[in-house]
Amino acid sequence: MQSLIGAIEAGHIHVGEELPSERELAESLGVGRGSLRECLAILEFLGAIESRGNRKVLLRNADFIQKVRTWIESANQMDTRRTFNEFRQVIEVGIVKLACERATDEDIAAMATAVEHLKENPSKYEYDVEFHDSLAVASHNSMLAATIHLVNNLIADVRIRFWDLPDYQERTQQSHYAIYQAVCDRDVERAQLEMSRHLAIVDEFSEKYPGRSMGEEEPPIP
């Protein structure tokens, strides 16, 4: 993202202009296309760029994108991560309440699919994200769903760091199932309690394995 910010600041890309093709932009910035694609997806979600046909147009200046970058990087700082986890406690505990009240049969089926995916593929953190996304969609609040999708993707690297640690996979699977069952039963109090317990797992492992939490130890290969 810093390379893109630099190109905007240098005047190589202007607000209102189409961005070069993904291949051309990756080559000019000297970054991989995978990293660039992830960066562009985040910026598009936040309204810094928008898709127009097959091309993307820059809508916000370098200062805005720099603030986005700072926010993303802050999620990897231990003190800020505690604040980030508190944010998730407020948002996701609220989401399960709404999911209990509003989830349709289709929403319940999507949650069940996510639970089953993680059970069959416990090493795939993408299915953890899928479960939380399905809960947020079941809240039938588009702002909450969009926010939690962004947050869960920003902290995906934290999940990867813990996947091979003792009990982590098993505990998260059990926790997801407990949340799912509570939502199926429309039990708001139990669902909120199970979500709080679930989010506490990341806090617990962050404290227990600070090297992994801060990225100072090599994470497992997903």
C-alpha cells in the first residue's frame, strides 16, 4: 500500500483518473499481483477507489489512503490489538443478538455450511472468516456486515499465526458450533455469552504466545 501512496503523492496517479491495469500497476510499483489485489480490495471497500467496468478509478487522495494504511498497521501492535479486540467484542456480540432475532432459514443454512467447512478443513482460516461473515449477514444490517467483513480480513494474519498451536483449532470449532446452536435456538443471552467466550480465545493465545501474536515467530503455512 505504501508504494501506491508514493505513486499518488508523486503525481503518477491522480484523483479521478483510471488506474493502470493490475499487471501494469504491479510492475510499476514493484509488488506482487496478489498483494496489490488485496490492497485494492480494501481501498475499494473503504471508498478510496471504485470499479467502472473493467477498470478502477481513484477517488481519494494519498492522505486518506495513508490514514487507512496506518489503521491497518495498528491492528498488528499489541496494545492496539487489545483495543481492536474490544471493538470486536462490542460489534460481534451485538451482531449475534440481531442474528438471533432476524436470521432467516437461508441465513441459518449459510452458518451451518461455514461450520461444516471448518470442521472438514480445520487448517483453513478462510472458513473462520466465512462463519463470522455469515453471522453478520444474518443480522440484516448492511453496515455491520460490511464492517465485520473488513475487520475479519484485516486480522486474518493473526488467525494464521495460531492455527498449528495446541487446542486452537478444536476450541474455535467448538466455539463456532456453540454460537451457531444458540442462534438456531434464538437464545440471545446464550449466543452473546458464547461469542464473548469465542473472542476471548484470540486474547488468550495472544497473551500465551506473544511472539506469534506480534509476528516475531514464523506462522504456519496455511
